[in-house]
Amino acid sequence: MCGIAGYIGRDQAAPIILDGLSRLEYRGYDSAGIAVYDGEKIHMQKAMGRLRVLEEMTQHGATLPGFCGIGHTRWATHGSPSDTNAHPHMNEENTIAVVHNGIIENYAVLKSRLEKKGYRFASETDTEVLAHMLTEYYRGDPVEAIEKVMHRVEGSYALGIMFLDHPHHIYAARKDSPLVVGEREDGKFIASDVPAILHYTRSVYYMENEEIVCLSNEHTRFFNVDGESIQKEPVTIDWDIHAAEKGGYEHFMLKEIHEQPQAIRDTVSPRIRENEIDLDDIGLDEEKIRGLRRISVVACGSAYHTGVTGKYVLEELARIPVEVDLASEYRYRNPIYEPDSLTIVVSQSGETADSLAALRDAKAHGSQVLAIVNVVGSSIAREADNVLYTWAGPEISVATTKAYSAQLAAFYLLALKFAQIRGTVTPERFRTLLDALRRLPGQAESLLAQKEKIQYFANHYLATEHIFFMGRGIDYALCLEASLKLKEISYIHSEAYAAGELKHGTISLMENGTLVVAVATQDALYPKTVSNIVEVKTRGAFVMALTTFKHNDMEKCADYVLYVPETEGPFMGSLSIIPLQLFAYYVSLGRGLDVDKPRNLAKSVTVE
Ligand code: F6R
């Protein structure tokens, strides 16, 4: 996501801040900005595009003299990438400057309240509400104003703040978004990630949720959200710089697998308000949703797989016929467009050439296009009629993991909302499903603890030549993704099969020791998949099964069983995918391959 770097000390602040931000570039961003306090005035400079542009504009910081400052690289969430939307944001009087990572979920309510009081907004960002709220609550004590704001905002944030009234001070606070404070004899630092400051100090305080810090040349003072002073101990960082960029993980893929609970949370929680799903921004009013006769989902690769899951979920809950197409096929197959239909284009990068072409074709034929996209301001986001953003943050590993999970979550939101409006679920069932959706991130977190078990199993299969994945319904959709993940990073040939289809041909490939991964999480289909497991085992296959804890009778028929926690059937894919992503990861690792950059693949496929 976005990056924060701040400095106060005896050196010029701007060059240090720009250097810190450059060390966060790997996280992805679309604009950058810096504010430096020279003791009289807070000077600010922002630039869309690469950090290089800001560096050139400021002559590497020389045009912004001062010993105290905050900087930011922005990855757009609310509001397109632009100079105006870049951080820092200031209040109208230019007396308070703020940088922010995270999402203020109740910003719309806060903004309209502030507007009614006469505050004027310059940007489209959620962050700007913070600058105005701080102005509203500021009575001379910055910590008190920050506290008051923290009590009123919902969502996640790491903040760096300067007040004109308090020269040579930086304030920072966090909730659900990382923030560290660094110290050395002649200076103090704030950063959203350790790599930003590792060249300057290895003595670091990790800010915990709802903590505030005030940094000056003389003091580092920590407070809780009630303004009470708290004591914290610094830790010494002994990672090397390279490991630090990956947050201590060996690969970006492993880091991103671990970020999935947060990606799901960030996609879902801003859209749930008082037990209702708020999708007002997707351009579909209730009448249109009630009248929908067909949905076409178009995408490539893993995004296509989320569409396959989306079909099962939308059809089951909202009872709308859904067709799912590979964009490369769709664009040339002369598809039939009908009135009262909706085209959904799914893409992490928002730049995939085939998906973009399919979008243009759909629009040219008069179909309304909704894009499920991760990168704000990307081509698909710009050209679609409406966008449902997934807030997974920048994904660096070529093999997608967290964006896939966030796309699934976006489909769940749509299916639930459509089902409620179309009256295809009872209010009780809606509530049960909504609760299940809220619990998903926590359940996903608990699954990550099974890592060693999966690594142990993966290590036994490093030399395998073929692997088959099988399942039924949503489990089949999940197998498509699990198989692709394995193929792309381990170079092992694998196939995903609808379990009932095996006996129509592929079962002839089963022989002694063939590895079959069987997914059986759907209660109604469980006995059917168990029968298919027996069929392949009879032909000599070795079966690793993945099921929910209550189906421990699986131990009787499969050779190895992985368990996942239970959620509502339509959402099971979000949990089952995690062990299988880890499986692919550990096989690739064990084979000594380049996990994050598999051969022949690119992160964004902008050519046909
Ligand atoms: C697989 C993977 C690809 C992408 C596909 C579409 O791990 O990442 O299959 O899903 O290239 O890319 P986007 O989602 O950017 O349109």
C-alpha cells in the first residue's frame, strides 16, 4: 500500500525523507508528496508518478529546507491518482499537515458533517477529513486533538502529522496499519515499514494499535488513545535490508499470502454499515438489480477463476444466470448481448489487454460494465461504467494470492446484496451470511498457522511430475486456481477436474502413486467427492484431501488430510485456497525456483 517516512533531527529532513520513501518503492504507488517545516512555514510539494519526479522538482530536497518533515507515497484508494489527491493533506489555513496509510471507512459521513460546518475540501481523498477534523478539535494540544479524532474515525490508519504551532515536533498514530518509530542520537524517524529507516537506525519502536507518539529533538513520548502516557521499549532490528522489504518473509508471495486476511477485511468492511451492504457506488439501483436477467463475467487467469466461483455464489444466492468467459475467448466469439444484463470485468492490474478489449466490446454493444479492479486509476477502472475496488494493496509477486482473495470477497458482497434486493434469501439467511463474511478474515488468519504441516507434505512431492486437483461445485472452482498456482511457480504439470468428470477420460491417467488433491468442503457434495476419492485410490492414486473439521471420517479414505475451518458453503473457497497456495509456494521453494518471478510470466499482461 502507501508508504510513510518522516524525520526530525539535526540534518536536513527532505533528503532523508525522500531516501526513506525510495526504499518503500517496491510496495507500489502512483504519486508522492512531502511537507517540510522550516520553523516558520510548512512547505509542501506533491507530484504524480514516480518518486523521481518529486526528487527532481525539489532538487533532491534542496528546495525544501528544514529539519522536520513528513512524506508519503500514495497508492490510490479514494480518488484517482493526481497531484491534488497525493499526500500530505493540509487544512485550509495550512497549519496542519497529515500523511495517512489505510482507509477511513466512515469518511463520507465525516466529510458531509464537516462540509455542513463550512470546511472546504480540496481533494477526493478520505485522508483530508483528518486534516479538517484535527483543525476542529485542536485547542493547542496536538495529542488531545489526535485522540479526539481517533475516537471518531473508523477504519485503519497510520498517520504522520505536523502542527505549525509546534515547530520541531512530529506526531504519529496508528490503528490496523503498521507504523514504526526509529531513534538515533541526532535524529528521530517515523515510517510505515522498517526498510525506510534501516539505513539510519536499527533501534525501533513498533507502534501498537491506538497509540500516539510525539517526537522532538529532546523526547520520544508515547500515549494511549486516552492521552495517558505509556512506556515502550525499543527493539534492535537485525534483518538485512533485502529481508526488510519483504517484512521478514522470504518471498513477496509468502508475505502476500499472509496479507490475505487484511485484504479480505479491507475489501469487505468499508462496505458493511449497520448490518447492511452499501454498494451505492456501483451504479446499479434496486430496480436494475431486480430486473437483471443475466450476468457475464469476463477475465483472465486467476481473475477468471474468481469469476467461476462468482458464478456458483451469484447463482445460488441471487438466482441470476451467470456465464463466465475467458476474455481472450470472449472478445472473438461474437457474444450475445441482451438488455437487462450486466458485464463484470475482473482484473487485479486493470491493464490486462484481453480483459480491456472485452470491456470495450461489451460497452460498444450497450452492456453496462462493472469492473472489479485492484489498481485505482488503471485503464479498466477508468473505462468501466462503475468500479468495485478490491483493497488488496499492491501485489508484487507474479503469482496472485491476495488480489484473488479480495476478488472473491467482492463477489460475495455482490451476491449478498443482489440476493437481498431480489428477495432470494430470507432476512435471517442474509444475516447469517453477513456474519460469516465478517468472520472470514479471522478464520483465514487461523489457517496460516498450519504452514509447517503443509510444508512437510509439500517436501515429499518435489519430484512429482503430475498432480491432479479435483472437487465439485465451488470446490472445483477452487481447484482451477490451486492447479494454476502450482503450475506457474513449481513448473509441475497439473490439472483441475470436476470430480464427477474424471471417469469420462482422465481416470485412465491414474496409476500407482499419482498424487491427487481432493477438495471436499461442500456438505451436500461431500459423499459424491468421497466416492470419487475411492475411485482414484482404487487405481493406485495417493490422495491428499482438504475438508472441514467435522468431516474427520475423511481419514478413513484419504492418505493425508488437511482441515480448514467451516464457514457458509458459498464462502468456503476463501479458506480452502490458503493451504493450497502454501502448498504451491513450498513446492516451488523446495525445488529451488524463483517463487516471485516464475519464468516466462509477467505481472501485468498488457499485450494480447
Ligand atoms: C496468476 C495470475 C494471472 C492473472 C491474469 C489476469 O497467478 O496472476 O493468471 O490473474 O494474468 O491478470 P489481472 O487480474 O491483472 O487482469
